[in-house]
Amino acid sequence: MTEPEDLPRTPFREWPAAGRYAVYVTLGLVVVLVLTAAAGVGLARRSLPTTEGTVHLHGLDGEVVVRRDAHGIPQLYADTARDLFRAQGFVQAQDRFWQMDYRRHLTSGRLSELVGKDALQVDMAVRTMGWRDVAEQELPLLSTTTRQYLEAFSDGVNDYLEDRSATRLSLEYLVLGLGGLDYQPEKWTPVDSLAWLKAMAWDLRGNMQDEIDRARLQVDRTDAQIAELYPPYDGAAHDPIMRWIAGPPVLGRQQRLGSSGGIGSNSWVVSGRFTTTGKPMLANDPHLAPSMPGTWYQMGLHCRTVGPACPFDVTGFTFAGLPGVVIGHNRRIAWGFTNLGADVTDLYLEKLRGQEYLHGGTWVPLQEHDEVIRIHGAPSRTITVRSTRHGPLLSDVSEELSTVGANADVPPGSPDRGNGYAVALRWTALEPAPTADAIFALDRAADWKDFRKAARLFAVPSQNMVYADVDGNIGYQAPGRIPIRKGGRTGDFAVPGWLPANDWSGRTIPFAELPHELNPAEGFIVAANQAVVGSSYPHHLASAWDAGYRSQRIRTLLERELDHGKVDLGELEQIQLDTRNPMAPVLVPYLMKVLLPSEYYSAGQRVLADWDFRDDADSPGAAYFNAVWRNLLRLTFHDQLRQSLWPAGGDRWFEIMTRLLRDPASAWWDDADTDTIVENRDQILAEAMRAARDDLTRRVAREPQDWRWGRLHHLRLDNPTLGRSGIGLVRALFDRGPYPVSGGSSVVDATAWDAAEGYDAVSVPSMRMVVSLADLDSSRWINLTGASGHAFDPHYTDQTELWLRGEYLPWPFSDDAVRNATRHTLRLVPAR
């Protein structure tokens, strides 16, 4: 065989012209890409924050010190609350201004101004609901003190923006500028901060998607069949807006979240009776869609002297663009959040006649106004927003809701449907409320009484709140405005708006009657998206199957640890990382009874024999089981349901399939596409196992021992506007991953995936924290990405690998601990 160095060589100049030109073009493109990337890196570094030295700011009363640790997490020290929040605005803008600006465009229905027509449908929906309009109405409802904090925060953001061009703020502006965008960010305002609370409320809004799906099922499914598909569970949220709130847009197709069983959280608190320190310990890990940068921003806010002029000494997680700390601890208490899943939305079918709608036998004028949406690269679009007494007509901007209006059941004697009823949304978040007051009240709370006063102010979204304090108390509170419907109506289906009996009563569940508990005899509280104690309004507090699986697993693990003694922080961390699949012990016994005569197929089946039911990234059993699960759902339901209703594979689908497995002759097992054969359970199970074997052979490896769940199950961190743009260089600049990841849907380590779409994680633990009330400095935390939103900052993803490995960072709180952890110090001083 001739070695490469012995092959005859042809001088390049003697190559055919076409070949030489091709090389020239290729080399030219490579040079351009390299130069562009190098220029991008250089320009990106221009926007990196100053973390050392002194910066002079107008408007400060005194010096503010910003201490950053090895991961760039800032801790701020000031003498007045006004200086503290002004500095918080400045520092957040340093690290995350692009994310802040993007969020205010989203919540204002102005994304199209940045990214063009791809965001038009989202803008139309947000404008129709009027998120920013509601935020503007909320500002005067807030206390004077809260408004002052919001103003100070805005001033700090604007201090940073002053004299900085867009390209000096973040690399995203440079890339959008190359696409023709001529843009300079506007000044920040308090309403920009408040409006983001609407986006988070939309994320956690309850059962609206259930109402839509039930209406679509009514077209060709019986009430009994619908009931089979909807055992009680927490509402889903798979809609285009969700792609822009917290996750990357997959342009051209709908990414379904929530229904995968992941939009939720875990939280629990353990009394000091059962901890090694003798004081409570608290854990929390909210589950949200992954994005780059991540949802949360870590920081500490410290008054040098805590008192009336400066009452804050608090640390934890907040949102870029929002002052204060949302989840965390101060020197006296700690708290965590999970989504309660309360039913706070209703869809109303409206009979229209011209510019009127029917209510109680009377034709009432619609409320109407025009909205102009500017679109980068295209002409502006004007829409007319129409509303009834029940809320905005979302069917005007949503094809899905128009389908509801065309198909939802109505009682006999209803007005003629015509081309379809319009559909209005009633939602508590569209009613102005001073929720922002709750954030600062929590941050300065000193005891259970203060905590409940703060929780009373928390209108939307409705949450589970777990509590612990340094005096040894633990507690739980469910806050939020939860509507009381007339006649005990449950809100499961879209209802006729022309019948006054379907209106909300105008009252909400009194705060005193919402679930709450202090120091339960059991000694611990677990809250994973469900109310933990009874309520006299059961139809208004949804209980998620997903939460039930995870709550029970957490309780089991806690009880197991307590059987062996008292728990420590490390054991709480291990519980957060638990990957046991709750469907596996139910389904695997059925799978192992199926006879697969072929050695090729039975080799796949055999990996289940030694599997421990854990969805670990390096597990062959997890890979096979989840491939079987996906194919089982496909074979059972895809032939009988519309594509938009295909199973996502988590939460309620575990319960549906658990019940269905007990009925081997159920009509759901039959393949509707085979006319002469009636399939049963075992035939579908066998086919799902064969399909899974083929799928893994094609995707991963031929030999079962080489299969790995992490080869299928990936975490992708994509920029919400420029990620998955289709331009490789742009994606390489901003996106990170894919990373192999453990966990799954309805697992405590809830890296949920959508079986109708693929194996990629669509929601994850967006952060993790464990707090020791005995020694706050021994608490630990980890974020999904990093402190920075700048693509070439070392802190862009410096926590991601730790998060993937299930590791945590030290969480310093006291002045000495923060000083010892400090790597960079910046002083903000008054400009003279």
C-alpha cells in the first residue's frame, strides 16, 4: 500500500481552474468567518462588566461596594436602601442588560421590533392581553416605598446605559445590527420591571391549556373517553409564548412545555428536630424551561447597618430586571416557591354581533382599541384588540382558540354558533394588584407573622411557599388571588359567556382560608406544586399528578433518611438529584412478561432485568425504558388523537397509562389504522419494545450495553432570540450544549422531555438551593448557567458543568464569609 508521503504530487498552480477557484472561495470564507468571530470576541469583550476599581455615579448618597466571588456572583453593600437598589440596577445591567431588554420587549408585545416577523404572533397575543398596560395600572397601587425602590433600580440601570452604544452593552446588538437593525435601547422604567411578573404568571397560569384541549377533544371523543385522559392534574402550558418567556424559540414549530410534566418545582423544609444542626433546613429547585442565560440571577443585598433607613440583609435568586430577591434568605428567615397550580383562568365563549356581545339577554358594546406593532424588516401591523366583561378575545389572535370557539360544547338553546363563537380569557393576572410589594416585604421579614403579611400581598402567580427561621419554626403558606366561581363550577371547560351564571362571583378565597401550617407534628413539609393541607375550595386548588409523584418520592426519601438518623445538607442535596422514574416500577413488570422470540429484540428487553429504575445519563436501562415509553405512547394514542394532543409523556400520562395497563382490552390499545385487526395491550407493548430496540440501534449503538440515556436526553442552552437561528456561526457565539443529562419527566431531578417531540429536556431545575438556618454561611446554591449574560465572559456558563454533575457552590452570607470569598471588588461612589 502506498503511503501518503509517497503519492505523486501535482503543484497547486497546475490544478484545474474550477478546483483552484473552489479552494480560493473556501479559504476566503474561512478567513471571513475567523475574522468575524475574532471581531465578535473583541467587541464582546468591550461589553464585559467592570469588576475592579472605582466608578463614579450621579445620584448616590454614599459609597456602595460590590464584591464578586470566583463565579462573578455579586454581593452589594450600602448605607441606604435607595443606594442599594440603585447599585442593584447598575450591576444587573452590567451582567444581563440584553436579557433585561429582551424581557421588556416580550412583555410589551414588541419583540418584532428586534427580531422581525417570527415574533409577530407572540406580540399580537401579548398586546391583546395587555401585559404592560396592566403593569402600568399596578404602579400607583404599590406602596410609596416600593415605588421608590423601583425608581432607584431604574436609575441604576440608566446610569449604566448612559453614553454606551448598544454594541457596548451586549454582543446580541452587534449581531442584530449586522442584520440591519438600527437600535439604541430606551431608558429603563419601573413598569419595565413590573411587567416581567406577568410573564412569570403566564408561565404558571394553571389549567387554561386543559380547557383548550378538552374543547378540541369534544369534537370526536365521548365524555367518558375525555375523562380517561384527564384524571385530576396540574394544567399544562404548551403555547408559542412560552417559547419566548424562558425557552429558545424553535421557529416554524410549536415547542410544548408544561404538558411534559416539568413546569413546576420541588421544595421542602425539615424541622430542627430531625437535622444534625438542631435548626431547620430548607430546599428549593424551581423547574423552568432552559435558556441562555438562565432564568435566575444570584446576588446579595446588604445594608451595612440594618435599620429603618436600610432594612435589608438578604441574598438569593432574583430576575434580571427586577429589584430585590425573589427566593432566598435573610438573616432571620428562609423561603422557597413552587407553583400551586391553582385554577386562575377561565375561557368564555362569546356570541358576537358586529361590535357587540351577548350577556344576560342584552347586547353589550365590545371594548375596542387599536395596537400598532412595528416589525423589523417588514411593514408595521395594526390589530384591533377587543374585550368583553370576561377579558380579551384571544381567539382574534389564536387559531387554537378559534378552534375552541368552533367546537366547544354548549347547552341546548344557545345562540347560533355561526362561524364560531369568539373566546375570551378571564385571568387573575390581568387584574392589577400590588404583587411587587410582597417581594420587599419578604426580603425584610423577620418571623412567621411578617412572612404571612408578605405572602398576603402576593396576588399572582399563586404559589406554594415554604418557610423556616432561625428560631426553629417551619411553615407553609399558599398565597394568591384564587377566584370563587358561581354555583361551585370547576372551570374545567370553556363556558358560555352569555350566561351570567358562569361569571366569576367577584370574590376570591380569603387569605385566612388558604392552606397554611406552622410547625406540623410530622416535622417536615413537602410542597411540589400542590396544596399540602386541606381547603374548603377543592375545585380551585388543582393537585398535579406530577407533583404527587415527586412529593411522594421526596417524602419517601426523607422518611428513609430519618429512619437512619438526622439529615444534613448533603442528604438534602442528594434528594434534589434523585432520578428514580416513577413509571418504571409500574410498566417494567408488564414489559418483562412480553415474549420477544428474536434474540436481537430480546437483548434489548434484558437490559431492564438489572435496571434500578433510575434515569441516570450513563444508564442503558434508562435509555431503553424511555425509548419504549415514547413508542408506547405513540402506538397507543397517535392514531386516535390529533397531533396537537399527542402525549407529552409526563405527569398525567403516567396516571393514564397506569390505569390503562390494567385493562388489556381497552379500545385505546386498538390501532385505528388497521381495519381487520383489533390489537390488545400485549401486542402494543411488544411493538413498542421492538421499535425502541430499532430506535436505539439507529441513534446510539447496536449493542445494548453501549446504550446511554444521556446520548438521547440532552440539555440545550439556547439564546431566546438568536439561538437556533439556522446560522451556525451565530449559534456558536451564543448557544451552549448539547449536554448529556440525567433525570426525566415527573422525576425529582425533573429534566422533563416531550415524548411527542423528542428526548431533549424542555424544562429543568432552573437552580438549586439548600439553606441551613443554624449556619447561613454553610448554605449552598447553584444556578443553571452563570452570573453573566455575555457570551465570552468566563461566567457565562461556569456553573453549568457543576449543575450537570450535581454539585453546589458555597453560599457566603455574613460579612466575613463574603470577604473571604471575594475575588473582585468594585466601588461605586457619588460623582462630584
